[in-house]
Amino acid sequence: MADTMQFDLVSPERSLASFAAKEVQIPGADGDMTAMPGHSPVITSLRPGVVRVQSADGEKDFVVVGGFVEVTADSVSVIAERAHAGSDVSKSDLEDVLSEARAKVESVAAEEKDGAEKFVSDLVALMDAMD
């Protein structure tokens, strides 16, 4: 088994990362998970959070706001709705996303309200952790 796997992170605006990784920590919608070479295949949605990637060059962090991730034995592909390099993002960069999410909570149908409120809660937790 190889000791690295391919890591790719893209958002609608651009490709943010593509390199060999030893470990990828993922903020999954159903809980955090860590993918390493040889991981069983899985596809999951993302919640707002930080993707932490261990590579030969050290740790790299990326802030993601929603999207999906596909994990295979030899790769992790993150398709984020919005993403920023961890060193390039601040709380103020996420204020518009939070405003949009709060407005959506007020306008969604009753059966979608729980999911919209959870998204707001996850986003607030991410922003609080950025202090």
C-alpha cells in the first residue's frame, strides 16, 4: 500500500489544491472523518468546516462551505460550494454566507427548516473557531 494519496480540492471559481497527501481530515455532514491511503470508498456531503491535509510539505488547511467529497483507496476529491485556503480567509469573508443562510432559514418550507438551521449552526461554529 502506498503511503500517499492524491488530494484535489475544487470550487466553482477555481482549483485550490492538487497534491499528494498522507492524511485528509474532512468535515462530513454526518461527522468528521479522516481518510488515509487504502481507505474504503465513500461519498459524503460536507458541512461548513476545515479540511486539514497532511502532506510531505506539512499541514495545509482549507475552509469549505458545503459540497461533496469522494474518497477512494488512492484519492480524496473535494468539490466545495465555496472554499478558501485557510491562511487566506477571515470571519468577515464568511459574513455574507451567514447572512444568506439566515435568510434562507426564514423562507424555506417546514420540512427543510431543520437542515437550514443546522447549516447556520455549523457556519457559526466554524466562524467562532476562527477567533
